[in-house]
Amino acid sequence: MAHQATPVRRARLGRALGPEPTAVSGAVLLLPGGDEVSGRRPSPLLAAAAMRGVGRRLARAGRDEGLAAHVVHYRYRGWNGSEANLAQDATWAADEIVRRYGDVPVCLVGIGMGGRAGLRAGGHEAVNSVLALAPWLPEEDVAAPPEPVKQLVGRQVLIVHGTNDGRTDPELSFRLAARAKKANRDVCRFEVHADGHGLHQYRDEVLALAEDFVMGALFGRAVSRPVRDAFAAPPPLGLRMPLAAGFSPSRRSAI
């Protein structure tokens, strides 16, 4: 009996969320969460469900601008140490966007371990912005190099974290943001007071903030004053910006 070779796993892009524009002028890659270590293949249904809310919000907001939004389906559920599989797949996905749509700006939007993947893959030449929601980051270890930040130079970066997150440490995302801010002034971070990992308590405000940032980064729309202030403020103020209840990009003139 002939030996059958083990099929090679490949990352893939999910179908575009919402009606795919006839002419794409910008793209969002949605990076679901994952595990620290796992060789299992993630569930495509769970991955899509985890990113559906923010993905549909962004696809709807950018429809007239020519935005294409895709969920990235990873090869493996785990980051897996130096393999950094999720970051590799995010980089592949940015390459795939360029292959499909040409030279368009890309925003990486990730949650949890997907947030780490977005930050790590942010140096891709097509990426102009990264939105990391409650990113999972490793504990700082004097024996290991710190999480890199130099790849984020020249990109707009927004980190959002709930202060009561029990799964990913908000203090670690603050420390990374502080290091990134030294290399790149276009870094800010919002804190969602008393919210947990899923950012469910202030879901509407988080989605509105995501829309505000991504539409500004990809298409040059004017962003709200809190976002402008967060980018302009020196540390730690711009890295501990509170996300106010009722935040909405439709209220730009009022805030």
C-alpha cells in the first residue's frame, strides 16, 4: 500500500464580509484569538463568529470607500513559541491581499492572540495600521528578548484593553505600548474601565472606536477628538485614555 503524504496545512482568507466592492481601495484582515501552544487546526466557524461583530461593522462603514474585510483562518490554533504561527499567517494574509487587490492599504485587526499576531506582523509593507483588542502578550522575562515593536514604525497603532481582563494582562499591553510609543509617535491605547476580555460591557463603544480608527487610518477620514488627543498626548496619558460611555464616531462634532 502506497504511503500517503501528510497534506500541508495552509492559511486561507474567509469570504469577504458584506458585498465585496467592485474596486477595492483598502482592506481589513480580521485575526481571531488563539492559544499559546496548540497544534490543532482552529474551527473556521468559531473564528468567523469571534470576529463577526467588528468585521461587519467595519465592512458596512467602509462599503462606499471600497473596503474589503476578510477573516484570516490560521493553520494552527497555537502561537507555538518561536514558530509564531499566527503572525506568520497574518503576514501571508497581507501578501494575499496584495496579490488579489494590488497596492492597497491594509489594517490588521486582532483580538487576544490575534492582537499579538497583528502587532508582530505590522511591519508588512502593505500594512499601514494595527488595531489590537485585548492583545495576549507574554510575561516579561529577563532571559528572553522583549516583544518587538520596531516593526510598527510608520504605522498607526491602537490598542484597546479592559481594565478587568482576567485572560490577558492589560498592564502588559500598556508596557508594550509605552515601548512602541518611544519608536513611533502614532501609537495610542484606550482603557475600557471595569470591562473584561471580551469587551462586552461597552461593546457599542468599542465597535464605534474601531470604526473611527480604521476608517481614519485606511481612508483618511477625520477621527474623533478623543482619538486625536490620545495620539497627541505624551505617555502615559495617551496610553491610558479612558473610553467614555456613549462614544460614537457620529458625534465627532460634539466631542
